[in-house]
Amino acid sequence: MLHLVFIGMLGVAVLVWVIKNRAWELSVTVELPTEPKAEPEADEEEP
């Protein structure tokens, strides 16, 4: 039974370590879809 407690404490310690050292990778970026801007059409032929 004691070994289960140690495994649980080790799991919590690993979780804390991961959060502490990798929290900068957990940033969430939300990009909302925007309407496509109407661009003036350019002639395909170039001088």
C-alpha cells in the first residue's frame, strides 16, 4: 500500500514539474475568421 502512495506522490511531482517547466508552451491562440478583403485586380500581363 505504501508503494502506491509513493507512485502517486511521484506522479504529482512529475505533473508539477511539467507545468512549471512547460507552461510557456501552453499559450492558446484564438483566430477568428475574417472576411477576405477585396483586392484590386491587376492585369496579368507585365511590360
